[in-house]
Amino acid sequence: MRLLARELDAVLFDLDGTLVDSAPDLVAAMQRLCRELGQADPDADGVRAVVSKGGRAMLRRGLPGLDDARYDALLPRFLDLYAADIAQLSRPFDGVEALIAAIESRGARWGVVTNKPGWLARPLLQQLGWSQRSAALVSGDCLPLKKPDPAPILHACELAGIAPGRCIYVGDDLRDIQAGRAAGMFTVAAAWGYLDGEDPQDWAADWVAESAEDLRSALELSPA
């Protein structure tokens, strides 16, 4: 399937579950937290499945049965444990490096719009060698609003100097697709991400990509 008959200026991506398989480091942090609390190790697959839904969702899955106030209290410690080893096990998903290189070779730009806070997103991109390559990074604490509001995506367009209508947004959660559509972009659901049993076909994305390589091919991008 060829997605673009028009010129493509940029591709914006969600981070966790779309560009990066960060679940191994997040699961490891949850394991350390559970041990600190004297609890059994969490269900690793269960925690992995909700990575894209944020820290509180991971806490609820890893430490079920607590009240919201307790989850709020535990969140800073969980994130500190994660930050201490933020890129020990995290890796780009298969085909992502080739996709990014192909975008760059075409002369287009790419960037990241994530609900992950900047103090975690920035070092992760740095460790992956992407900080100087991305045209924009908009994290969850950059603006008062987060996805599914379109404001962060539109802000990324401003930073990168691109028009939303000439950009694609790619993400592995319903709120990614909602935000991209509200911003007036062509949206792609990343079916290789952390879906937690959801069917991305139900998200009303313009297209569902099974892999990063499928997306590269559909965008008519030659390998770099």
C-alpha cells in the first residue's frame, strides 16, 4: 500500500512502543520496586502490555489492588529506578533505524511527540544517538496539555518548521491516533507496539502498519 501521492516533509513518532522497545528497562524497574516493597515480582508481560499508557498504568498492573493515592506516592520512586538504568536494555524496534535513515536520506525530517516527561525522554534519545538527529522533541511536560490533545503535535510542527498537513504521525496507542487526527495529519497505527489486547484497526487511523519496514515501504522510502 502506497500512502503518499504528495510530498512528505516530516514523520512524527510516539516514543515508547513505537520507536523504542523500552519495556525491558521499565519491567526491570518495576521488579526492583516490588522487591523494595517486599512484594512478589510483577507479571512482566502484563506490565509490558501497558507501557504506552504511562507510569500509573504500569504500577496498577505490577502492584494491583492499591488505591490511587498509593500509586501516586509510588510513582516518583518507580520513575527514579527507571531513570537510573534508562537505556540498559531498551532498543529500537526492528526496522526503526532503517526507517529513520530513509527519512533523512529523502531530505525529510522526523521528530518525537511523547507523553513521557522530558527528564526521561531526553536521556533516552541521547543514549540511542538520536538527540542531534531529531528535528523536534515534545515531551509530556512541555505544555499544559498532553495527547490525545493535538497541542503537543502542533507544537512539534512549529519547532520543526513543518505544516501539519504535510506530516504523518505514528503511534501505538489510541490517544496517538486521536491527537494526530485532531492535528490534521495522516495517522499510522503502529501494530508492533504495546497494544494490551486492543485492535488498532478500531482506532480509525488512516493506516495500520504491521512493522517499521512496512511503513518505510508504504512511504516509498528507499533504504539508506
